Amino acid sequence: MAAIVELGAAQPGDKTMIDALQPAVRTFKDRLSAGDALPEALDAATAAAEAGMRATVPMQARKGRASYLGERSIGHQDPGATSAVLIIRALDRTVRGQG
């Protein structure tokens, strides 16, 4: 996670994949620490990522290509956050033997 933040120089709220990844990673770690099994921890992480993804809709992009749109980026879901959720969902399906 830290390497992605460093590479993109993005922080939560910049309307990037970080807005989906950070809550997913935090939730995943917390749930595993609490004793959840891997599939349940991934379920919770996926839900957190999806919430982070949806939270990008009202934001104005401050990093990446979408930042060039300025205020026009408001009202649209961030593609990076969306792709991060798709990857996490694929990981969840693979862990469950469905992928």
C-alpha cells in the first residue's frame, strides 16, 4: 500500500484508487487480527473497497488523468477506484475457488 501511495503521490480524498484500496487493506488487516477467516476478512475488505469507490463520486479529482477535468470530474466514479474493486472481487472469488 505504501509503495502505491508513494508512486502516485496520492492520498485518500484525491479521487484515486487509494480511496478504495486504503479502506480495503485496513479492514482486511483488522478483520484478520480479530480472528476472522480469510474469506470473511475478504468479504469485509471488498465491502470497504466498494464504499470507498462510491465515495469518489462527489469528489473532485486532484491526482491522475482525471485531475485535468477539474470540476467536471465531480459526479463520476473514479476509474482507478473501480478497477481496484474489480481486482479485490477477483481475489475474493479466487480464494473461494470460484475464479
